[in-house]
Amino acid sequence: MSIAVITLNKGRRAHLTRLLEGLSRGALPDRCIVVEIGGDTAPYPSLPFPVERVAFPHAGLPLAAARNAGRRAAQAETLIFLDVDCIPSEGLVAGLSRAVAVHDGLICCEIGYLPAGAVADGWRAADLERLGRPHPVRAFPPAGEVAPAPQPGLFWSLAFAVRAATYDRLGGFDESFSGYGAEDTDLAFRAERAGVPILFLGGPQAYHQHHPGYDPPLQHFRDIVANATRFQARHGIWPMDGWLDGFAQLGLIAADRSNGVVIHRDPTPDEVAAARLPDDRPF
């Protein structure tokens, strides 16, 4: 089955370069699609597989629409969506591709979160493996095994694979989710309802390169509120409830969501700055 890796880039050129280098160290995809949201036009490094640039200039972060644009450009039977912050392990493309050939589902691999300063030019795979920290709420099966995710809310859009025909049958990501938040959880919930399982693959990993994080992510306040409201209207539960609770504690929204989210005000620049996580917090 032909394989396309799809990634989105907006201001992460150094991270993208390491992602591409990681792909070159393992089983090669047939092509890599880079959706350039921020208008980056710099040439890509010379690689042993074709890289196609999809221009997608946008002031915000339209994740759903940009991923769908990547899929449209990917002429392949197997799609591997890889976040630009992720460096694939040597066995990632081959492992996910084998799993997709056997299992018709949304198949996630494990992510190792890297601390600040852990990776630079000349990185070694052994260092990523040693330093990458697993996410505390996602347990993966032994290497080579595929297991159902405990619930669809644990679907991980950072690194997953799916048959192109299945992605198309699901309608891809719903572009009514504008900007950041809940578009991936919505895909997982719709997949489960359509009989497409959410699966975890043990073994190959992707390593998440550090970037500044926020808790709650106040820089995406309006997107999160709008997308959470849209998700709740469709699925009957609130996604990102921890973040919404954090917004309420700051007085940005009403604590009672029984009649929807009532916005009191936007976060101040000082509040956004105060929400930034220390560099030693990987997630």
C-alpha cells in the first residue's frame, strides 16, 4: 500500500527539518505532504523521498481544514498524520503501515515528550529514546501489538495512521471546528459511531520536540470556547473540560455551563504569560 506522511507547519521550520530527517532514517514513505499554514517558502532539504509543499496561508491555526488539504494532496492508500513537533522513530512509518494494512481504524502510536534542549542538529535516536517521557494517561500495549483505546477521547492526532478510504468515508476532520481544539476528538467520536475503532499500537514512537506550553492554553481562548460549544451540541458532553474549568477559575467564563458557555471577558496579556508552563514540564 502506498504511504503518504502529512504534516502541518506554521513557524516550526527547525522542528520540521528534524521530522523530515527522522523520516529519512527509517522505511521511506512514498511522499511527504507539508501544509504550510504560515506561508513558509524556503526550500526543503534534499531527501530520499519526494516532499510536496501545499500553500495554505492563514492568520490563525485552522487545523481541521489544513489536515484535509494535506489529505487531498496525498495520492496514497495509507495516510500517516504526523505533528510537525514530532520526530518519528526509525520504525514508525513501517510499524504504522503494517498496522493499517491489518486493522481498519484510527491507529495511534506512543509519544515520548522531550524536555527543553533535548534535541538539536545532529540528534541521536538513542538520546530521544532515553529522554522521551510517556504521557501519563495513555497506556500502550507491548511492541507489535494493537489494542483498542479505552475510550475515543484518548485519540491522539499528534501521530496516527488511517486508510485513505476510511478517512474519506468519515469525511475527514470537520472544518466547522475552526482554529485550535476538539477537532480531533470530534473525529474520534464520529469514527466510533461509524464502527471505526480507535487503536493503540505498541512499539514505534514519535518524539515530541519541546515548545512553550500553556495551562490553560489562554492563547487559544476563543477557539477553545467556540469549538467546545460546537462539540457539546453534537455529542452531548463538554470536551477540554479541564481547560474550561481553568477559564472559569480565572473569571473568563461562567462556572455554570448548563446553558452553554457564557464569556465574561478575554484573558489579559499578563494572564497569558502567567499560564506558560516551565520548560521542565513536557505536557
